[in-house]
Amino acid sequence: MNQSRSVLKQLKYSSCVRYLAIGLSDNGNFEFTQKSVGADVEMVNYNTPGMYFTAYNPNGFILNTGVKVIGPCAAFPRFAFSWKMKDALNISEESLSLFFILEPPLEVLIIGKGETKSPVDYQRILNICWKHRLPVEVMSTHHAIGTFNFLNSERRYVAAAVIPPRRLDVYDEADEKATHLLLDRESQQSDEIPLLSPTSTKLLKSSDSKGDVIVSRSPLISCNLPSSTSLSSGSKEKT
């Protein structure tokens, strides 16, 4: 508790902090598609006291306390602020200054730059943090918030500076390759399936003891279905 008060006191006058996220209300224009975080739930003990990210989208983040942080976020083990930052290319010594003034110093700073392919000056960020003897990791926001959740559940004294990604579909090359492979496989399977002719019936009709039941035709069923007359004639020929 004393550590949290000390941090709040030092960050109170920082120009990089726009406002406290605690008590931020929904104005009706802030809707989240519940995108899950990057860490496996079984690896993170969310019962451990602390603050965790639970969802995010291009507008901002949702915390486990129910608080919504609009825009970039500076997160600490037990509280979070809205971080004044446009994009990863604008990260400077001044914008990171709130992480250098903490006592005791952070074990590690995790920076979420947005999407995986978002441009960022890694060397400049490393030089700035090395100057202040602060270990730093720069990664996509999707992985940054998962890493923060995991380390925070382990009671590590960490902080995260994360920027909302502009897109929610693909975040890394592995996911992108997997998506392409699935699409190629689906296209090959669709080519092998016979298409229904415009004149063919798209519904199949069957009957049971309770009456007629209409079911959708499976795309795997051939277009040339045998008629009832052909079936009856075929059975007579066999006899």
C-alpha cells in the first residue's frame, strides 16, 4: 500500500499522464469486441490480487476491475493511467519519464507497440531505458498485455506501456501463415464439392410418423439424385 501511494504521488504531476483511469465511465460510444489477452488462462493466476487486462480493441483496454481506459495505457501492478502517446514512433525519453522516477525501480518495462508490424525505433527505446538502467521489452500489444498479466500474477514489480492496435484480425506472422493455410485448404475442398445446378431442388423432403420434415440439402450430396420412379423400376428389374 505504501509503495502504491509513493508511485501515485510521483506520477501526479507527470505531463505524460492525462488522467486516472479509475472511475472512467462509458459514454455510449466506447464498445468492445471482447478480444482475449495473449496469455493462457491456466498460466495466469487471476485470483492473485492485482490489476490485469481482460479485453482490448482499437479504442483502448478493459481492466479486471471493469474500468475502461480509452487510448494508450500505462499499467502498474495495482492501477492504471491513460498514457499520452500517439503511436510507437513517438515514444521518447519524456514520454517514458514516468517509469524512471519510481522508487523502488521497476524490474522490467513492457512496451506494447500496437500491431506486430507497427514501425518502432527499437534502438532508441533501448538506449533511453539503458540510460536509466531500466530493463525493457518491446513487442506487439497482443503479447505485451499477456506478458504483463503473467508477470503481475507472479508478483513481479513490472509496468506496461501499451498502445491499442489499429486492427484485431492478425497480429503476428505465425497467425497470418496459419490463416492462409486454412483458406487454401477450404478453397481446395470447395473445388472438390459438386455445385448445385440452378434447377435442382435445394431442400430435401422426408417424412416420419409426425408428418413431413424439410431439411437443407448437404453440399456433399450429388446433384443427380435418383427419382422415386427410377428406384422403383430398378427394383423391378432386379426381381
